[in-house]
Amino acid sequence: MRRTVGAMLALLLALAGTAAMADETRWVTSDGTALKQEATMSSPDVAPLPVGTALTVIEAGDRWIRVRTADGKEGYVYAGRISDTQPAAEAGGGDGLFGESMQQSQIQAAKADSARSIRGLSPETAQYAKQRGTPASYQKALDRILARQVTPAELKAFLRQGRIGEYAP
């Protein structure tokens, strides 16, 4: 009897948690995200989901979340590609006097930060490394790592081959 009551209580709590997820908003945070017909990577795409797309959670799962787009399309998205916080590039919105220019400015700043990181250490960081006596061989190794670029196709192949993320069984 106690076991049955405990199982019923656990089921009710799980259902309550799923119900609480309904109508929550999540945002797409990864390039190349697609709304899927089923909760598998091999499922056909329903629609592409650009970074910053707002999604309404219909049903939460561990790895795949059932969602609805603003235009009413429903499907599944891998949980690792969405967040419960709005991406920074979307902050400020498109309304108001400076809305669009603020978005563009933030996107440009993100690109500039990315470009700088590819070129190696900033002057301040290089000075700090020199003061701390960091060997030059460490900087050269870091520069080689930072110069390595992986294409989206290479990343996708790596994830698929390793059965990682949304490609995991």
C-alpha cells in the first residue's frame, strides 16, 4: 500500500512539473537549429529556427522539448539548442527609436570579440602571461589552437560519428 501511494505521489509530481513547463518561453541559441517532426535527429525538419526565435514549451523532456513557434508550427527541438534566457543579440527588441541599431551593434560586438579571439592573446593578457613567466611554447600552442577553425559540416560530422548531443541514442 505504501509503495502504491509513493508511486502515485511521484506520478502526480511528474505530471505537475510537466504542466508547469507548459506556456514557458525558450529561445533558440544555436545556429542550424531545426524544428523536427519527431524527437529524433533523423526526423524530417518542420522549419528552420534562427538564433533568437522564441518558442513556447508544450511538453518538456530530458533531451527533446515539444514546442510551438509564434506562427503555430509544432514539433520537437533538442534541449541543448535552446535556453530559458533570451540571447543577448535579441536584447532591446526591434521597437523604439534605437531598437534595430542596438541589435546590430550587439551582433557586431560579438563578431569583433570572436575575431579577436582567433588572433590570439589580447595585449593585456600577453603582458600578464609575460609577467607570470608563462613559457613562449604555451603561447605558441594556444595560438595554434585558437587558429583552428571547424566548419559547421565538420562539427555536425563529429557529433554524428561520436553520437553526441542530439545524435546520441
